[in-house]
Amino acid sequence: MENTDRTTRNLGEQNDNANNPAHYQLLTIGIIITMIGVLLRFFGDWSLIDAVSNLILVVGVGICLRAVYKVLQ
């Protein structure tokens, strides 16, 4: 019976971590940065804009993946 109590207690702690608003705020910021990177791809044919937009896109995706990893942890 003790193992069941420990499992229940650990699941409660995991749910508290998953419901932390800071994770979802970080995810929202990452999505906004990613969308800025996507939108910059459509502004002109200049190669520097393409490089900057790709960099912003990668940074945004990295932030989103980090936020998802923190939620799942």
C-alpha cells in the first residue's frame, strides 16, 4: 500500500509542475518569436533577411521545445 501512496504523491507533484503558468508563458513567447521568423521570410528577396529569419525561426523553435520539455518533466 505504501507504494501506491508514493505514486499518488508523485503524480500530484507532476501535475503541479505541468500546470505552472511560467511554462505556458515561455511557450507563448516562443510561438510569437517563431511566427516573426516565418513572417520575415516573405519580406523581400534579400539574402540577409532570409538568414536572419531562419535564425529567428530556429531560436523560436528552440524556446518552444524547451518549454514543452519543462512541461513534460
